[in-house]
Amino acid sequence: MATETQIQQLEAWLAPILSDYPNLFLVSIKIKPTNNFKIFIDGDTGFPIDLCVQINRKLYKVIEESATYPEGDFSLEISSPGVTEPLKLHRQYVKNVGRSVTVLFTDTTEKTGILLAVTEADILLEHTEGKGKKAITQQLLIPFQNIKSTTVQLQF
């Protein structure tokens, strides 16, 4: 089975399961040649481990019952994308409003600041230029088409 076809099939099996959890959404699916399915799910208010386990069990059962793969010929991993992964979906941007992010632009420059707002077309980033008394806080409207990637920055 081709990878694209496998991804579409996994999405079809996962959709009714996720419909029971309206705050959760599929971010991406990766498949290794050994039929190792890595499914990344996120949630508007997080993705607790108990839900991760529930969804894994439900999807595993659906895959087994489909008899698409000989017994034991696949493995399934479900997790959240993790804080080091760039944001991929609009819904992830909305979830992270108010947090510090680093935006890598398509021209390879970058800005770090607070994600203030998200629309369908762009994001609003508040960033500070300079240091000390010369520091100036500015807001920058960034169209999604100018963004190569955006990563949440952990604050300690």
C-alpha cells in the first residue's frame, strides 16, 4: 500500500474517533517503511495522556479489525507534536496566542516575540528591538505566506 493511500486510510479511520473529542485535531501522520504509524494530535486546551491512550486503543482496534495488515505487521504511536515542533495548523497558532514564539521568515530572517493575535491571513507579533532604555516594543503584522515556520519558545 502506498504511503499516501495509507495516510488517507488512517485519516478516514481516525476521523470518527476524533469526532468524539471536539477539542482535539489531527496535526500530521508519518509512516515509516516498517508500517510504523506516527500520528500527531493536538488539542485546543492540550492533549492529556489519558486521551492519547484512549485514542491509541480505539484506532489500533479499528486497524486490526480492517485486516489490512497481517497480524503484527504495523505499530502505532499517537502523541502531541511536542513543544520543539513548528506550528503547522492555523488552530495551533490560535491555541498559542499569548505565548512567546520565534517566527522564521521565508527570507531566513527571524523575529521572536509574543503572539498577540491570529487571523485567517496573518499573525500579529509583539517584539522588542534594542536593550535597556533604548528598547522599543513594536507590533508586526506577518502574513502567513511570509512564514517558513513558527516555534513556541519555552519560558523558564
